Amino acid sequence: MTGLIDSLIFLPVAGAAASYLTGRKNKKYRDYLVSGIAILEFVLAVMLLLQYLIGGQRENMTEMSEICGMGLSFTVDGFRAVYVCIAAFMWMGTSLFSIEYFRHYRNRNRYYLFQLITLGATEAIFLSADLYTTFVFFEVMSLASYVWVAQDERRESLRAAATYLAVAVIGGLVMLFGLFLLYYQAGTLRIDELYGACQGKNVYAAALCMLFGFGAKAGVFPLHIWLPKAHPVAPAPASALLSGILTKTGIFGVLVICCKIFLHDGVWGTFILMLGVLTMTLGALLALFSIDFKRTLACSSVSQIGFILVGIGMQGLLGEENALAVRGSFLHMVNHSLFKLVLFMAAGVIYMNLHKLDLNEIRGFGRKKPMLAFIYLMGALGIGGMPLFSGYISKTLLHESIVEYAEVLTENPGAAIFFTAGGMKAVEWAFLISGGLTVAYMTKLFAAVFVEKNADAALQEKYDGQKRYMSPLSAGALLGASLLFPVMGMLSGGTMNKLADLGQGFMGLAGAGERVSYFSFGNLKGGLTSIVIGGLLYFTVGRGWMLKETKEKEGSVYVDRWPKFLDLEEYLYRPLLLVALPAVCGGICRILDGMIDTSAKFLIKAGGVAAGLLDTLVDAVVVILRKTIYRDYSKMGELKEGNGVTYVLGSAANILCRIMNRSFWRKHPKDTDYRHKLAMEYWRIRETGYLITRSLSYGLILFSIGLCATLIYLLIGAVR
């Protein structure tokens, strides 16, 4: 199994270099090579899962102790094996779709290079056995995926990429600080040792720092700002991976904190639940008000991450009786990954044909495209929680965990930590309304693209006449992925329950407990309530308020009703980090500088007399020493300029010049004082060196030399 783990991590990295070199010679072969590597990665992932199952579901550890100082360690359990397969499946699907999608793109070599590097880093995160390994590959993944967002190199793409990178870097630094604190408190970063090592110790500060870093990648409120900005400008295959998998690496870290450090901790669970409710509700509202296809899906990702956080919070509140929350959280992670694979690639089909995403411009594009409508509808029904689809299964489990805890508080009010039974009812309604918002915004997208007609009749006629809009390979990849949702929903006993059995051990659940009757009236009632709420919201907000009649064209247009001042990045984070923080720090520095300057002037005045006497005394001592002990006996005398070397060389050159003037240069003698000339050159060189040694470039060069020396030392040590 060790060989499989190594292959899953390092095969994509080696493939990245091979694909780049191949792409320099032949782009067609490069595309086939990338798809082949992705398919092989999926085969290896399935083999790893099968070996884990055949091996009796024992955890397997592999270590690389000579790398990165503390070493890298990897392990396999049910959760990890499943998510390695899902990540590989998504890379395989997007790679096959990318052959057509990127046909007219520039810089494809660069994209594929970093796509495969990110694949290896992502697999390493899910397989990591300690948080140090998680952090190393987390940063590799974040920096490599930055290129995805900036791929188009347009102004908005680079701005969104800057936001993505800022969130990743700041989150990574805060996470690293949390790891330092955790290691200081617990003495270990091994994931499976954390629970025992943290008992009786105050690790809340470390956990909050790590939650900041992992939550930023997951898109947790209020660190969600990169998703609505990055997804609309990133290529559709990249958006599918950013939303479906990279956010789950953040959730993986959140699960480590909640299930390995604060297992069954009600206080921490309450905090996570509140974050989940805010993220779930706000993301759904943003999605409903969006009039950009991919931005709607991006905001939807924020909301679905909130659903998962609600389940993780309920795990802590329910304690050892948290089977519903554990299984619901894991299954919704799996569902959301697959939903966004299908939905973002469907958006990619629209974009590669129209190069537009605004609902008013793409309106009516899919009216006579039944296959694309079917593919989108499978994803929309799944994420909306429609019965007989996989999303209904996971949302039902999450909803029932909330109901279960509300009943516990009704029977025993003293068990309440923060939420009372009435408070949990409010959480339940927030859950159901957020589910209704999901139904509303997915219906809005379907109606705009596949049902309504475009306001421009000529454009609508063009859309209707377009028969070939994606290749058979792309259609096969999308159709195959979309069929998973009804199959998993209708055969939940053999699919969803089996997946939940594999994933629950990572979250501390040993037994599954009772099997849930998903299609009982009580469980159907929750799903149907969200569907009814969604219908009402769609007709009142999606059509009634967001559609506006126009005088220029017949019909109506979608209007962005979301208040601009609620943009946290533009009106909070950027002013705070780029204006307020520099102003405050600059003001503090000026105050301190003024205080130091005033103190220095006072000391100079107060000590002026003493300083003058001391200066006179020092001068007298120097003169006495120069006249006695350090008396200069050389014939050279006191040098007026240069140094001894320039004086000697200059004197020799002057003697040689006089000899030449009396012989060979008699007709054209030279009158040059070489002692002065060499002295001037000496001072010029000294001044240049003085400037260089104090420059930033010189410091960076020395720093680079030091890093290279350190790397050589580590490599020599590793060889020994």
C-alpha cells in the first residue's frame, strides 16, 4: 500500500513536468497525456480503496522521515480512501472536459502543469497523517491553484487571483502560528494522537488559529470572499475543482480540529454551529441575488459548506449519540463535490460557446438542448434535496440531527449550552429556509437558460439553431457524472450507507446505529417543506423582484438587487488592510519617532558640556598616543588620500612615468599623478561597495546563498 500512496502523490508531479515538455512539442499529445495521467490516478485511487477494504479496514502508515526536517507521514483509513477516489474522479472528469474547453485558450501548458501539481498536493492532504504534512501540501496546493484563477490574465482575473492569494497566504500564516501553539501545548502533530495529547490542556487559541486557516480555504463566513470573486473568472474546470475539492481540504482540517481535538465538545460544537448557520444562510442569499451563472454556483458553494458545518457542529452538541450528524456531514461533503463537478462543467459548456455568463445574455441558450438541460437538472435536483436524489439523503440526516438535539433539550432543558429548545427550532428553520433558497436559485438558473426566451429575437434564433455545442467526449463525461445522483439517491442502502460506513470512523463514530428510513413521512416532510419554501421564494424574489420590464427591448431583464455596500472585500477588508492598517501603524511610528527625537534632543542639550569635555579629553589622549606609543616612523608620512597600497603603486607608476618622459615620451610627455588617480579609483570602488552592501538586492543574494547552503547541508545529511 505504501507504493500506491507514493504513486498517488508523486505521479501527478512527475506527470506535470512530462506534460509541460510534451506540450512544447505537441499540444494534442500533451492533452492526451494529461487525461491519461488523470485516468491512471483514478485507477490507483480505486486500487487503494479496494486494498484498504480487502485488508480488513486497518490503517496503514508510511513515512518519509528524511524530508522537510520533521518528515512527512501518510496514512489510509475509510474517509481518506473515499476522498482520494473522489478527488481523482473529479480530476479525471475535468481533464477529459478540458480537451475541448481549452481548445482556444492561451497558456494551456502552464495551466496543465499547475493542475497536476495541485492534484498531487491535494491527494497528499487527504492522506496526511500529521498536521505538519497537511500544512506543507496545503501551501503547495494553494500557491499552485493561484495560477488557475489568474489563467485568463484579464484585469478582473488578476484582481480575483490577488484576493485568492491574499486569503491563502494570510490563512496559511495564521494556521502555521496555530500549529506552533498546538505543538507547544500537545507535544505532537500526529492526527490520531491529538485527542489524548490535548486532554486537560487549553488549546483553544491554537484551534482558533488553525480554524482561520482551514476555514479560509473552505469558504467559511466571513472568510468566504474569494469564492464569489474567483469562480466567475476562473476556467470552468478549475472552478469545479476549486469548489468541489479544494474547499474540502479546508473541511478536512476543520474535521481534524473538531473530531480529533474537541471530540464531543459541546462548547466548540456550538461555535461551529453558529458559523455554519451564518455561512449557510448568507451564501444562499448571495446566490439567489446573483445574476451571473458561475457566481451563483460559487455563492451556492459557500452555502453548502455552511450545511456541512452545521453537521459538524451538531456532532459536538450530540456527543456520543451523533451518528446522524456524522454520517450526514460526510455524505454532504461527497455530494457537494460531485454536484459542483457537474454544475460547473455545465456552466463551462455555456461559456465555451458564448463566452458570457450574465443571465440576461445567456438567457434561452439551452431551450433546444435536451442533453445539457438533463445534465444541469440532475445536478440542480440533487443539490436542491429533491427526494430520490443523493442530496436528499445527506440533507435529511443533517435535518434529523437538529431535530434530535431539539428533542433532547425539550426533555432535559438543563443540558443546553447556548441554544435552548426554542433556539434549535430557529436553527431548524434556518436550515429549511436555506434549503428553500437553494431550490429557488437553482430554479432561477434553469428557467433563465433552458425555459425563457432571450429578449433579442435574433439571438434566440441563433441559440435555437446551434446543434453542436459540445463534443461526444465532453458529453460522456458530464452525463456519466450526472447519473450518479439519481442512482445514489434511489439505491441509498447500497451506495450512500456504504460510503457513510467508510467515512464515519475518522469522525470518531464506531457504530452506525439505526438505519434511517429516508422516505418515511416525517423525513419527507422536511425535504418537501424546503421545496415549497423554494417555490415561493422563486416566484416572489427570483421572478417578481429581480425581473424588471424594459422599454428598450420587449420582455424583462434580471437586475442585481444585492446592495453594493455589503461587499465585504471592497468595503471592509481592502480599506482595512490597505488604508486603515497602514494609517494606524504609520501614526504609531510617527508618534514613537517624535518621542525618540525629543528625548534625543534633550539628552544632547543636557550632555552637551560633558560630551565636549569628553571629546577634548579623547582627542588629547589620541594625540599623546600618536606621538609616543603609536608614533609613525615610516618615511611615507601621513597619507592625504587613498591607502598604503595606492600610495606605493602610484609612486612606482610616477617613477616609471618620469623615466618614460625622458626617453620614449620626450616629444609628448605625460603629466599624470598616479598616486592621486589610484586614490580616487580606490574611493570610488569603496563608495560603490558601500552602496551595494546596503541594498535590498545584496541582502536577497546573501539570503539566497544561505538558503542554498542550507539545502546542500540537508541533502548531504539525508544522503548520509
